[in-house]
Amino acid sequence: MSDYKNMLVTGGAGFIGSNFVKYMLENHPETRIINLDLLTYAGNLENLSDIEDNDNYVFVKGDIKDAELVNKLFEDYDIDSVVNFAAESHVDRSIEEPEIFLTTNVLGTQNLLEAAKKHWQTGTDEEGYPTYKDNVRFHQVSTDEVYGALGKEGMFTETTPLSPNSPYSSSKASADLVSRAYNKTFKLPITITRCSNNYGPYQFPEKLIPLMIGNVLELKDLPIYGDGMQVRDWLHVKDHCSGIDTVLQKGEPGQVYNIGGNNEKANIEIVDLILENTKKNLENNSYEGIDTNPDEISEELKIHVRDRLGHDKRYAIDNTKITTELGWSPSYTFEDGIAETIEWYLENQDWLNNVKSGDYLEYYENMYSNR
Ligand code: NAD
Ligand code: DAU
């Protein structure tokens, strides 16, 4: 069991972060969670409404780049572990506006690392390296996109050279390298996980799966980039959470672990599955707030639009290291996970409509009108 007492979770109001906060409160009642989130367009406190009164949970609105605030949190809450989810996370947005990806993802991570080093240092050893308190850990949540793209064959292992292609993935790779540097130069106890595409509840509908579900319900075009034959390796968000937990408990400081679900699917297959499942669900059940006629859901909704610039063709994760060394394995099959996920979005129309209000429509028009 992890004996972390006070864990700083950054980006805990986003998709994976909010699932992780709940996972931790459920599975580690000995750990207090301090959630630092700036509440950008992707941060949503509604994701956490069911645990906001939990005695083991504290929310702080703020920026991971704010050194004064982060240092104060380390002091006030005696932070002994950090799990850094906070990031700008959407590849398409990084193509439009790269700068914020570099400031948040790189400088924000460095600011957190520096605070951890400062607060956890107990002294210096005879070689001049800092020494640290026992049982402290900085965990950086990274992505398989840092490895670049694969052709038809092969998988990413932890020793695959970093070769990021988008402003987003290059910012995440940079954050990994800065984290590595704090481990090599300052011996800060750091672990990094690189994970494949997540799916599940509370994902912002700019991402493929919730975007397509939402569009099917509105009988809107389903915009498939290029030929739709790009391949992603899908992992249920709850399996990602258990993978990070496993690394926090059993992972070796200084090590990188891939987390993947062995679920390679072409984008077009995902869209077909969403079309088919959503239609079937609507034929067999009624859902509050949905009056879409299932007879109008058809293949015709699919359209091929201009491809993403620098679009990575294929990702596939080799998760041998985490499964053999740490004993983790995913619990969801893709078939069950995607069926459950589609059902969740159908049953949570209020959530979907709320996140699609505000600036979402403007974002959607800008992103898709000229494709
Ligand atoms: P998300 O966009 O849903 O959430 C990001 C969260 O970070 C939001 O709550 C946002 O408000 C917060 N945030 C942004 N800038 C901040 C700042 N400066 N200070 C504090 N908070 C800030 O992202 P996600 O999909 O949940 O991804 C979480 C992490 O996991 C990211 O680091 C991402 O790179 C990584 N990751 C995501 C996936 C995936 O499939 N979604 C896969 C692998 C890795
Ligand atoms: O691999 C992990 C990464 O997965 C994470 O690091 C990122 O934070 C996360 O956003 C995700 O990146 P992708 O670019 O793979 O996810 P996205 O949902 O944006 O797109 C998935 C695939 O679907 C990709 O090949 C692009 C395609 N796509 C996406 C959208 C939004 C479409 O064809 N049409 C769309 O409208």
C-alpha cells in the first residue's frame, strides 16, 4: 500500500485527473488529495461534484506556473507526492496556438519540480547531490506521442527514441526531459508514465470519442481526418489510473513505464462502432434529454475532412515492462469499455450540454469550418 499522506494532484479537474482523484479517494483513504487546477476550458468542477465534500479532498484554483502558490501548497499541506496531469492536452489546439503548450507543459512542470526539490531536500551527500525525505515521489504523466509515429509494424517501448511531431507532443517530450534532468542531476525521486489514448467518462468533447458521440446525437457531420486509417491504442481511463497508482507504489525512481491496453483501432472503426452502438442504444432505451430519432442515424453522417497537419499514422504501446516488473494489467476489454462509455455519455446529457456551452461552439466552428 502507498503510504503517501498528502498528494498534490495537478489538473485534477480535467478528464484523467478527475478520474484519478476519485480513484485515489476510493482506493487510498489514507491519502489526502490536494487538487491544483487552473480551470481552463478543459477543467470542470462538475466532474468532481460527488466528492467535493470528502474530508480527504481539497481543491485549489491556480496555475502550476505560479511559484509562490505552489511553494505555499507544499508548505501548508506538507506535500509528499505530486502527480502532474496539468497540461494543455489537445493536439489540434497545439497546431493553432503552440505557445501556451510550451509555457504550461514545460515551464509549469519545471516549476513543480523545483518546488518538490526545495521542500523535500534534507541535505547534501558527500558528492554534492541533494538528499531527500523518505517516501516522497514526483510522478510525471506523459504520453506515447513523445515517441512519434509508427509504420505498420512495431510498438513503442521505453527505450524507443523520443521523436515528437506536434507542438503538443514536443512540449510533453520536453517536460519528460526536464523531469529526467531533475532525477539525473539532483536525484529527485521521479517516475514517468507514457500512456496511450484514454477513453471513458468526463472526456472533453474536442477529443475523438466524445466528439463523435455528441455529433451523432445532434445528427451532425462526423469529421474524419484524412482517410481515417490512423491507428490509436485505446486504454480505459480507470486502467490508466490503476497503472499510475501501481507505479507510485512499486515503480523505481528514475524509471519510465509505458501504459497501454493492447487495443489498436483505426479511427474509422471507432466512428463505425459509435454509430452502431448509439443507434442500437437509442432504439432499445430512452434517455433523459435525448430526442434523436435512431432511424436518422446512418453512415451518411460520416464525412472525410482535411487531414491534421503532421498527423501521426499509428501508435502502439508495448507494456511488457509495467506488466512483468510491477504486475499491472488492464482490466477492461475495449468492447466492454466502449459500450459502457457510450452509455455514460447518453446518460449524462446535462454534463455534455454544459461543457458544450460557453466557448465550445466557437471553438468547433473555427476548427472544423475550413477543413
Ligand atoms: P484535459 O485537457 O482534460 O485536462 C487538463 C487539466 O489541466 C484541466 O483541468 C485544466 O484546467 C488543467 N490545467 C491546464 N493548464 C493548467 C495550469 N497552467 N495550471 C493548473 N492546471 C492547468 O487533459 P487530460 O486528457 O485529462 O490529460 C491529462 C494529462 O494526461 C496530460 O498531461 C496529458 O498530456 C496526459 N495524457 C493524456 C492522454 C489522453 O488520452 N487524454 C493520454 C496520455 C497522456
Ligand atoms: O496518445 C495519447 C494522446 O491521445 C494524448 O497524449 C493526448 O492528450 C490526447 O488528446 C490524444 O491525442 P490524439 O490526437 O490521438 O487524440 P484525438 O482524440 O484528438 O484524436 C484521435 C484520432 O482521431 C487522431 O488520429 C485524430 C482523429 N480525429 C480526431 C478528431 C477530434 C478525427 O479523425 N476527427 C476528429 O474530429
